[in-house]
Amino acid sequence: MRRSFAVSSLLSGGLAAGLAYRAWLGWRRERVDVYFDDGSFVTFLDGSGEAERLLPLARQVLAAVHKTPSEWPIDERR
């Protein structure tokens, strides 16, 4: 009984650790979510052709919003 409980606990812990690691890796990937007026949306993952076009634009917008240095040509004469 103790042995089966130990094995079950070990397997459960390994499964939980594997799922946590996989989720952590997933959060590190960049993606673009495009939302439409009807409430639907499409997700483009890093590496797809659509994401390659949209990710640089998204980075520029986020950099401007957060006022961090970026490659976006912001007019500094204002």
C-alpha cells in the first residue's frame, strides 16, 4: 500500500512538473492575437508568416505606449 502510494505520488509530481514546464515554455513564445468586431479572434504564433509581419509593429506600439527605447522613429522635437 505504501509503495503504490509512493509511486502514485511520484508520477503525479512528475506530471505536474512536466505540465508546469510546458506552460512556462509556452508563455515565453511571442504571439499576435487579432480580435475582430464580431468577438472572434485569430492567434498567430512566432515563426508564422503573419506573425513575422505583425510582431515588429506590435513591438513598436508597445514601446511607444511604455515609452521605452525602440527602433521606432519618434519625432523628438515635440
